[in-house]
Amino acid sequence: MIKVGVTGGIGSGKSVVCDIFRLYDIPIFDADTEAKKLNDTSLSVRSQLIYHFGKDIYENDKLNRKKFAELIFNNERNIKIANSIIHPEVANCFVEWCRNKNNPIVIIEAALLIEAGFNQFVDKVITVYTPKELRINRVIQRDQISRDQVEARMLNQMPEEEKIKHSDFVIYNDNRHSLIDQVSKIIGTL
């Protein structure tokens, strides 16, 4: 089994690229979705988050995502604490998920693939590269937030140019290159 990590900055189009991989019957582990589930269901994650951020971080048995975001965005110490709690749990889930798959190729989609160290669990890394202005405009439209908010989120991620240095493949999502052709070529290479 070849394990592939798909990464890219916010608004790069990772999910669209992964949807194309799904068309080839390649299973996708969505790290962000799994992290959200773990934040609500893992007793270990819950107890550690409460210990560091207070019990009011949970409301009606679910993580109060808005309050949590306010605590961690633009606070490097809090981001490191949160990541040190959540990322190892997501990695364990990915490893277990892989054990239950019988496919020649599986993919983990993770914006923070490299930053979280998930790249140590994969054989190949793909970065979805999109020019910054295009990413900003996509996120503004998608999330209905301001340019400043998008740029603040970008500051919490490794620049795409840096991700490319850690990558085996780059998919250009710039409205000039065919995503389907690029994905098809990568699958052929794998």
C-alpha cells in the first residue's frame, strides 16, 4: 500500500483534488474532519483541552469551535498546545484507518501535513499549489470572511512554496492546468 499525503494552504483546492482521487476509488482520510470528530469524542483530547483551556471550552458535550478559535488564532503558545494534543490522536487514527484498508493507494488530506508531522506516516507528498490572491478570493467567497481574516489564517500555515520543498509532486490549481490530467499522471506514476 502506498500512503500519500495531500497538502496545500487554505483555499488551495485540496478537497477538490481529493474528490478527483476518489473518482479513481482511492480512499481519502480527511485529517481536518477527523480532528473535529476527535475534539468531540476523544476523552483524552477533551480532558487535555479542558485542562489547558478551561471546561467552558466545551458546550453541550461539544467543543465550542468559535471560542476555541479565539483562544488559538494569533496565539502561538496556545496553537502549539492544541496541536500537541490533537495531532498525535489524528495520526493514530490515520494509522489505524490504513490497517483497515486493502487498497494499493490511500490518501490523507491535511492542510498541516508537514507542520503536524503527518508526512512521516506517508510514502509520497503532494502539494496543491494555488497563487495567493486566488486562494484569498476563494476563501473570502467560501467562508464569507474578510481578507484580513483569511490572511491571519494563512499566517498559521507553512507557505505553499515551503511545502513544495517537502513534496514529491505538485498539482497546480491555478485555472490554467487540468486537475484531472495532473491527478491521472500522478496515479500512473504511483
